[in-house]
Amino acid sequence: MNEFNPVIFLILVSFAYDCSNQKDYCMESAGRKGGSFYSNAESACLSYLSYQESIRIGEERNQSISIYRILSEESFLSCVYKTIEKRKCEKKSEYIPHFGY
């Protein structure tokens, strides 16, 4: 009974490798929600800020800024949505495993 069984060992190692905790799984799934153009809240929020700066510069130079306004609004909504999803994930456990998908 004390024999080392490599099959059981490999099953346990693969199970531990595939297992993630609830917080990690939530963060991963939150990145997929709200559109796939921005991978996370930080990139969406930084894009919003850069579009706002482009709008400001365009207004100073009397250039057309309508595309920047559209992109700015879209990135702002993604920023807010992904930030809300990220905050929901912060309440999840780092110790309780997540099984399945």
C-alpha cells in the first residue's frame, strides 16, 4: 500500500495545475466581458484619457475630432464596466478553488 503510483501522482499534478481560485477565474472572465477590444480596465481607462487629450489638441487646432469623441465614449463605458467587474472580483476568495468553466 505504500508503493508510489506514478499515475496517481500525474493525475494530482495535472489537477493542481488546472485548478484556479475563484478570484483568478473571476478576473480572467471579467477581462472577456464588456467587449474584447480592451483586455482590462486599466487599458480602457488609459485609452479614454488619451482620446480626451486628442480631443483637446484637436479643438485647439480646429481639426475634426468626431472620431475621437466616439472612441472616447466607447472607452469610457468599457473603463467603467470593467472597473465594476474587477471590484466584484476583489470580493472573491483566493483560497477556495474554482472547478469547471
